[in-house]
Amino acid sequence: MSTDGWRQFGLYGADDTPDNVHGKNALGRALEDALERRIIEGGIKSPATTRRGLAARMRYLTNSPVGYAAMTAAGITAARKTIGRWKKGTQRPNPANLEKLDTAYWALRAHKVLNNLGAFKQHLYNHGAGTVVEIHPVNQAPVLPSRRRDLQMRTLTVRYVWDSAVDAMKEGDVDALKDIWDDIIAEMDSDWGAYTYVSHIGLGA
């Protein structure tokens, strides 16, 4: 596929599969996926149905007013004294309330992570070492055989864009994400234009 064909994305059929998107969109998705992993992987590992998992959730949820608000939002109507007994382990919540406590915990965990994106930025910055970006080229299956190019998955270590990238993801600023993606692929060789559109982006974070 000619360089002009990549600039005129879809001219030879590359837009016939939903996998292929502009890098700005794939970068936004990759950031959202990395943030979701951070929420889950940094959370309590033990299930709410175990003694340890329940105790950890109760400590987390009863540590601040926002925790009680999260329980209320999850549909828990138990009195404070009952919740206190759950925390002490002298009374066990019924299965329905266990599920609601788990919902409340993860909602509060996500809320706290999303409201401290500075920590996520530092995670991506990685003390200056940056984050590996795995770039999967467009799926060329729908492209005319004579117009296909030999493209491979590429990896780049990206260091200095993460503050702006996370802010753009939060704001849904696709124009900013486009500029950031252009900066990232500019580090490639002369084939950089072939990675304006991709099938997937993964972040090693």
C-alpha cells in the first residue's frame, strides 16, 4: 500500500474492519484500559465472601464519610450499628448485602483512583524510564492484495507525553490525543505514516 494510501485511509479497503482506528482513538482506549487495570490490580484480592476480604472492605468503606456514601449508593440500608457489627466481625452480612458491599468498595476504589490521576501519570512516567507502547498495525485482510504492505508490530518506549495524554483522555480531547499520537510515531523510521491508523495499542503499565 502506498504512503498516499495510508494518508487517505480506507482508499483500498482498510476501513472495512472496525479493528482499524486512528491512533488517537486507540491511545485513548489503551489509557482507559491501563487505568482500569490499575484500579483492579491495586485493589483487595480476597473475595468479599471470605472473612479476610469482608474485613478489608469494611475497613476501607468505614474509614471516611465517602465510604458510607458509597454504601448508601450501592443500596445498603443497614443501620450504623449493624454496619459496626459487620466491621467487628460479630455479625455477617447476608449474601445480598455482601454483593452490595463489594459494589460499594469497587465504586469507591475507582472514584479515588480517578480523582488522583497524578499518581497514574507518575506510574506511566515511571521515574523517567517511561512506558512501553506496543503498536499493532492495521488489519490488512480487507485491503486489496496489491496494496498491502509488510508491517510488523512495533514497540516504543515513550517518556514525556503522559501528563498531556492523561489530561486529554480525561477531557475526551481527541485533537490533543491526535497531536500526541503524531509525536509518538514521529520517533519511528520512514514508515511512521503507516502507523497513523492501527488495529490496537497496548501499554506496558
